[in-house]
Amino acid sequence: MTRLAVTGHRELTPRTVELVGQALREELTAAGPDLVGVSCLAEGSDQIFAAETIAAGGELHAVLPAHHYRESLPADARHTYDMLLGKAAQVVELPFDQAGVPAYLAAAEAMLAEADELVAVWDGATGRGRGGTAEVVAMAERAGMPVRVIWPPGSSRA
């Protein structure tokens, strides 16, 4: 069984969404039929990873950082969030009331505890704030977890 967690940038250009989707499709299809993808279902990279996990025939596990997490997402990402959440084979909701740095860090820890490897849709830049992609990558590296960085040529953040 291949258990992959995801972290990645939220605000991607439309071209980057296509490039990342293709790169993740190739990675996840290669993982085989026993794929388990673990995601917080945030907009951008997390949702692309979750959709590609399902498309590859894998099982989706969702880790929700807070009870009111959905409301923290941009309005245009909520429909996809709802659809992916409905397809998740397992859902863990953390005991935080509102989304924020403590909830995001706890969600990252929960995802990493469930996974064998981290897939990071990451441009390699230092973090813009606590609980973001760079910090999750650092958490995985400190734990000795392999990290696969996905950032296809021509990708950029919005």
C-alpha cells in the first residue's frame, strides 16, 4: 500500500493547475492500485491531488483542520471541496473550532502520521507564513519522511 500525504500552494495560475494536474496524474497512476491519498482538501494543490487520487483509483482520506474549515475556503473552491469530501473513504475532523495556524499545523501532523511519503506541490521558496507548504515540508524532513517535490517547468503562483 502506498500512502501519500500532500501539501502545496493554494493560489496557482490556470496554466499551473493544468501542469500540476498532469504531473500528479503521472505520479499517482504510477503508485498503483493500493494508493491512499491524504489531503486537507484546501483549494489549489490539495484539491488537485485529491481529485487525481480518486481518478487513479486510489482511496482518499480527508483531514479537516477545524469544524468550520469549509467557511475558511474561497467561495469558488467550496463546491469542489464538497464533492471531494463526499468521495472520501475516511474523514478525520480535528477538534479546532476555526481554521488557523494551530489547526493547520495539527492537520499537517495528522496527515504525516498517516502517510509514508509527502508529495509537495512547491516552488521551493521559503514560507510566507506559519503552517504553509515550506513548514510542512520541513516537518516531514525532520521526521525522516521522503518528500517528492512537484513543480513542473512553467509553473507559477497566482
